[in-house]
Amino acid sequence: MRQRLIFFTCCMMTLIFGALMLIPGFVDLQTDNEISAQCFFICGTFTILIGALGALLSYQPFEEKPRVKEMFALTSLIWMTMSFIGALPLYFSGFSISFTDAFFESVSGFTSTGATILTNLESYPKGLLLWRAMTQWVGGLGIIILAIAILPMLQIGGMQLFATENSDTSGKNAPFIATQMKNIILLYLALSFVCAFCLYIAGMSPFDAAAHMMAAVSTGGFSTYDTSIGHFSGNQAILWILTFFMTISSLPLVFTLALLSGHWEKVKNDTQVKFFLGLLIVLIIPIAIGMQWLLPAFQNLGQTLGIFAFQTVSIISTTGFVYEDYTAWGPFFVTFFLFLTAIGGCTGSTAGGIKIFRFAILFKMLRRHLQLMLTPHAVIIPRYNDKPVTENIIIGVTAFLTLFLTVAVFSTLILSLTGLDFITSFSASLTCLSNVGPGIGSLIGPDQTFAVLPDTAKWVLSAVMILGRLEMMTIIVLFLPALWKRRS
């Protein structure tokens, strides 16, 4: 294990995030909020100095690429470092935010979860609200790189299925990988600009458009208002724009890149994309039509379709925007959105959750099992995107789902020990593990925040958010002695 390499990388990330802190500081200066600006400048300068000093002391030529165990360590440490740094401006902002709350808010941002402890958001400086938005926007980009370039190499949860030319880490393909990463980053920037522009044209202020753009393309969900998107109630254009960009952000960026490049042969038969879009159609249209009879308040079909499509995409994409308290629509919708919380978007997107490709693999496993019941001696090899699904991939997917359920159960039990009721404990655990944001119940429902939870619960949920965002096994494997004994 090359500790200098790991320390150097973390210090460089610290330096970068310190520099990013200066941006909200300048925004606060422009809005005459000198106290908040001073906080960002002091925190940013301190963080830059610490990062630069650490990088200078630990630098040496690193000729070899990071080994597997170093990649595991780096992946976890970078997210924890980002979360700690992101908490500093919140803690020192002068708004009586405890470090527990500041850390929870920072973790929620960088993991693109969107669960918040802040109330009366309109009273906070614009720089602080911008910093919340920036944490999830940066975290969303980091997750894309993680899902495309790192997790396939580490073979996390069946992700070796995606170890194609887009994620091959061999030296001979290094220039191609660098080009792909550059194209993906440029696409992320382009989507961000177009989303912000559309929101501005639809009626948002420039600041609100930028903040909600960062929340939408990162599928993060932080808003600048307590009522979330309900603040723009009646503006159907904003609803449809956000629905569109949340959907796009739930698709693999390599898919969108190939689509824009005209490579139709690579995208026309993409299993998880067809599965995801088909699922949205099946879920949204029939239920939206049914709402006309179930709920007297929804009598305009066009308006109902817009609201329900927005709320469904918001939850399944793990964005977590809220138009109104959907738990007031009745028990069916409470159950519907609770189950929807765990599904998530596509691999290679900013969305969290279990991911669509794992459900696709499960259905193929079920189909093979049923076929073998009828023809026990047949040789049936399930395929995904014209690639054979190997036993290692099936084991990886099964292991991930088992671990997902295990973490959900144990975190629910731990939260219940803090005095929380079952619904609050379970929904908080599930929404944080899936990186969605809003929970269910009177304490953390869609129109509430996580501020009322005890500090112990907030630390537990902070850990759960990081576990969910990093696909769990990335962190858990660090506690296995076998990892540290291997040479690679």
C-alpha cells in the first residue's frame, strides 16, 4: 500500500475543493452578505493551504497506476474527505448549525441524496445555498466517473459487466479512456448549461435556475425553498423541464454521448435504457389516468400527468424534488413511492438506488430458472446487451442485493434504538441508502426535514448515505484482512 499516493491524492482533492469554496464567497460579496463571504474565504483559504502543504510534502513521481486495494481506499477516503471539507462553511456560517448537522448536510450533498436538516431556506445567504447545490453537482460528476471507470475494474456488485472499452483500464487504452472521460465531462457541462437556460426561460431567476439545475443533473434534489418545487406551483413548464433533465440524468452518460454522436447501433438495443424508459411509461400513464377517479383534487388530466410524472421521475431517479406532500394522496401512493425509492436509475448515471441493470439481471435469472424447470438438461446462457451473463456477474448482483437488504435492516434496527418509530426508521434508512432524500411519516415526510432526528441517527444516516453512494462493498471490503494481504 503506497500511503504517500493516497495522501497526495486526498490533499489534491482538498486543494480543489478549497478553491471551489471561493465561488460562493464572491456570490455573497455581490449580494452584500459580507459575514457569509468572509466565512467562505477563510474556510477556502485554510483548506487550500492545508491541501497544498500536504501535496508538496507527499509528492513523488508515481510511475505505477493505483493498485486494486489502493483504489478501494482512495474511493472511500475521497468521499469522506469531501464530506468533511464541505461541512466547514456550514459549521462556521454563524447560523448555529452543529457539526453533526453540517456534516450530515455535506454528506447528503456530495452523495446526491438531498436529505436536509435546514429549515427556512429563504433566510440563508445565497452563497450558502449555492454551496449546497455545488456539493451535489460535484458529487454527481464524481459518481459518473466512479461508475464508468472505477467500479467495473473493482468488480463491485456485478459491475464487471460494464468493463468494456469505456472502462478498460489497461495501459494501451489509456488515451482512449482519457478522451472518453473528457467527452463525458463536457457532456455533463453542456447538460448543465442547457438545463439552467431552460429553467431561466421558464421563469426562474438566474440564481434559482443555476441551483435547481445542479440539483437536477446530479439527481441531488436540494432546493432553495422549503417547499421545494412547490414554490413554483402552477408553472407546468418548470415541471416538465425538470422531469426531462432528471430522466436524461438517470440514463448512462455514455448512452447519451453515443446518441448525440450518431452511433445508433450502440444504443438501439441497450437493455437497461429500454427497461428504464418502459418502466416509466408503464408506471406514469395508467396511474396518472387513475388519479382522475381516485383523487377529486386532480381533475385536469394534463396537469395531473405533469405533476405525477414529475414526482415519479423525481423519486425513481433518486433526485428527491417534491411538488407537494404526496403522502396526503392516500395509502396507495405512500406505498407506491416507498417501493419506488429503492429502484434507482441506470448504471453510469448520477442516479442512486439498486440500479436498473441489476433488476434486468434478476429477471433474466428468473426466466432462466423457469426455463430450466421445463427443460432441466438445456444449456441456457442469459445475455445482456449481447454479452453473456457469467456466473461471477450473477453472484455479484446477488451479493449486492443481499448486502443492500442487510444494511437496510440493520440501519433500521439501529435507528429504532434511538427512539424513532418503525416507519421513520425504515423510510429514513431506505431513502438514505438509495440516495433519494425525502422519507415517509410525520417526522421526515416530503414536507419535513431530518432536523428533528437525534444526533446519533444523523451520524448513522450519514454513514448509510456514503455506503449507498459507493455501492457499499467499496467500503466494507476495506475491513477484510484478505484485501491488505494481497500484493496488487
